[in-house]
Amino acid sequence: MKTRSRGKLPSPEAIRRCLAEEDPAALAPLFAEADALRMRHVGDAVWLRGLVELSNHCRRRCAYCGIAVGASRVPRYRLDRDGFLDCARRAHGLGYGTLVVQAGEDPGLDVEGLAEWIRSVKTNWGLAITLSLGERDLDELALWRAAGADRYFLRMETADAALYDHLHPDGSSWADRLALLVEARRMGYEIGSGIMVGLPGQDLDDLHHAVELFAELQLDMIGVGPYIPHPDSSLQRRIEDFPPASEPARATELQTLTVLALARMARPTANLPSTTALARVAPGTGRSGALGAGANVIMPNLTPAPYRRAYDIYPGKGSTEATDIETHRQLLASLAALGRFPGQGRGDSLSFLRNQATLEAQKEAQA
Ligand code: 5AD
């Protein structure tokens, strides 16, 4: 019989009460518990991952996204080898142990080229590499894995398959996405997923189901951010196609933190970023709130300034003009103020490392 993993999740009724709660004071115990779990299982280190947005070309029509086909007024770009490797060099220079490589689902991506760039990053700086390049062919994933990529991140976006299909009118189903993650894990990737909170048409059941799935899929990384309306997206143009649910999810700081805290309970050893989308909706408090409700990762953006604004997934995303060094200094100061510090090294998922160790031991025992 398949055992359903629930991590250290509260009962379904308690989860439901938390998701329906709108009083921050009533949620404080949940956040404190997630914070304590985070401290016990992954410690006080905050992993800094350098983010490079490789290309904003995309073949998909995701209704919410500002860089979907036909949605964007921004110029399209694709970094070249030098641009990419320069991001990796700067990540290493700032002491980051991981490079997170993100892009739209770019049909023009040089698949072999990227494999070679990955090998260069490994040889020159030894960084861990997380890929977040959408739904790609399995042979591409295998090629990049063989080149040294360590992790694959692909959000399920919502746990409701029907809402997913409604939001993604161009083909691949929700089940296809989950199947891809499972395949990536089979190839030896650490895997990550997540959702947006407060999508039009999303309800509290959806959030509840998502949290249970985080546990069942045994995710190594979980990203949770609020939905931010993009005026050029098809979702905003046909918002009447997404009538509010009877118990609608809310794209608020509080609801996002609630889902994040529950995600920590679902996967006590996972790596959970404090997302840029949350910092964008709650500029003063989002980041520290997330670090106090289960998060242990921050991904400073290293994309060269001219391209950053063109990676226009949601409004205001690439608006900062601060340099890497300025951002880094501010980050160190804000972490210190919270009694936290940057992690040293790659910051691999502990459950992934444990599974690897078990597999190695089994192999040795069989030899
Ligand atoms: N608001 C918030 N997050 C968004 N994403 C895409 N569009 C938006 C939006 N309008 C998130 C999705 C996607 C990731 C790259 O960015 O979850 O997987």
C-alpha cells in the first residue's frame, strides 16, 4: 500500500482553520511553530542563491504571466555565454554556493550550449546549479543533468488540475507537469515546486491540497508567492472567466505566509525561499516575515541590469537599480538584524542527501 507522507502537518481541520484565518495574531502560533521546525531541521543559516534570468523568450500562454507569448511589450533577450558565465563568476565572488538559472520556455535555447556552460560553471567555480526552465524534453533534462546540473524547479502553480488547465490554454496538463518532476527526480535531480497564492478562481481547498502534495511529492524545494496581476496578461483581460470561489484564496502577505508555514511543516528539511513576489507585495515586512515563518533561502538577482526589467513576469519585478554589492550588503545587515547568517557551501536539501547516503549504503551492501 502506498503510504501518504504528511510531514509534520496539522490535522486537515486545523489546516483549514489556519487557511481561513484573517487575524495575524491568531496565526502567530503557526508561524512560531514553522520557525521552530525550520531552526531544528535546517538551522539558522540562510542560503543565498544567485539568480540569473537567462532568457525571457517563452512559447507558453500562461494566463497570469507578463512574458507569455503575445503578452509582453518588453523586448525579448537571451544571454550569451559571456553574459551567463559572468553571472556565475559574480555569484561565486559574493560567496553564493548555488546558481539558479531561470528562463521562459524558450524554443531557441541552445540546449547543447547550455550543457557546456554548466560544465564551465562546475569547472571554474564548483557552484551547485538549479535549473528552472519550464517543461523541457526529458532528453534535455538528462543532458543537463549529465553536464552537472543538480536541481530542477518547476511550479505546479495551483493544486487544482481544472484551474491549471483553465490558466494554461496551450496543451500540457497539470498531471504532465507533476510527471516531469518525478522524472527529474529519477534522473538524480533534487526537485522543487510550488504555487501562487490568490490566483483568480483559486479557493482554500486548492491551497490545502497543495500543502498535502508538497509532502506527498517529498519536495526538496518549495516556492510560494502571491499572485500579482499583470495588466498585459490574458488573465487580466478575461478576468470575468475566473469567477471568485466561494472561499477564495487571498493574494495577501498573511495568506502567503500561512501557506509557507504549512509548507515547512509538510517538509521540515526542505529549502524554502523567501520569494521576490512576497517582498514585492509587502516591501517592508515580507522578507523578514517569510524568514520567521519557515523560509531559509533568498535568491538575489544577478541578471544584468538592462535585462532585469525585461524579465517582466509581474509588475515591479525587476525594478531595483541597486548593484550586486549594495544588495548583498543590505542583505547581510538585514539577516544579522534577524539573528540569521548566510550559509557557507552549496546548501543541498538534507532529505536528498540522506536518501543519497541510504542508496550508497544499499549499493555497498549489495556489492
Ligand atoms: N504573479 C506572481 N507570480 C507569477 N509568476 C508568473 N506570473 C506571475 C504573476 N503574475 C510565477 C509563476 C511562475 C514563476 C516563474 O513566476 O509561479 O512559475
